[in-house]
Amino acid sequence: MDIFKLRAGEDFIRLGQVLKASGMVESGAEAKEVIQSGQVLVNDETEIRRGRKLSKGDIASYDGKEIRIG
């Protein structure tokens, strides 16, 4: 599992942003598509909102890959 570190002063990152920044998807449009089609899990639950705020300790999963927010 990879760890995505929040920037200093940030309390959260949006789900679509973390998928793109971590390389799990290639574009924001792809992030929107995979999220809205129910292919992404957050903390082992299907998430369909790309604007979902992820905080330290949350885990996002897609296509067999996991990333923890740190």
C-alpha cells in the first residue's frame, strides 16, 4: 500500500484529486468515470462522489491498488 502525504496545512484531499495525483488514473475525467461507476472504494465502502474529502488515515482502493492518506 502506498501512502499519499497531505501538504503542510491541509486537512483533506478530494478523492478525484488523490486518484490522479497518485497515478491510479491518468486524468480527472477518468477519475470521474471510475468513481461514478462505483469502481472506487473508500475505507472498504463504494464511493461515487469524486468530491469526497479524504483525511489522514483514509484508504482509497481502485483496480487492485490501495493508497492511504497520511
